[in-house]
Amino acid sequence: EQEQLPTAMERSAELFSHILAMPPDSVGIRQRLQAEMGLGMIQLLQGNGTEANGHFFTVLAHGDNEFMIEAQWYQSLAYLSEGQKNQAIKSLSALTRQKYMYRERAQSLLDDLE
């Protein structure tokens, strides 16, 4: 009987979890935020919106960083996956006021929800 190898997603989740388990002074904040984003996206793909949102919230709570807009977009999708339409609308509305790449996608999704 052949042992099943872990999927790329499982290996990635393991790596991201390892990074987050490291002492804060041994890994940079950018790497920690990347790991939070990665785990959030994996959780979202696996249908775990609540767990995903925890990771996206951590990125957003950190304040001004390069992952803010992306975290807000995926947080909106996580809200939708959990049936939290009002929270998703609030988050998507904020994205439509930005000048970034998710603006049009957020507006399109808002139009579909309303």
C-alpha cells in the first residue's frame, strides 16, 4: 500500500504555520503577514471562511502594510462564504472607494449582491 503524499496546499499550510509558530524576532513582519495571507487563502479555498477571516483580520489589524487591499478582498469573499452578506457588503463598499486592482471586481460583486 502506497502512502499518500501531502498536496501542495497541505505542504504550504504546514510551512505557513511553521513561520507563524516561530518567535517574532526570528522572522520579519512581512514574512509573518505573507504567512497569514497564505493560510487565509488556503482556509478560504477549503471552505473554512471563519478561519480564513481570522488570518485576514490579523493582516488588517496590523495596520498599513502591502497586503491590506488583498486581505480586504479575500475577507469579503470569506464573509460571503459564511453567509455574512452585510459584512461582505461593508467590506466590498470600502474597496470600491480605493484606487487599487480590486475596485472594479468589488463593485461588480456588490452589484450582484444588491
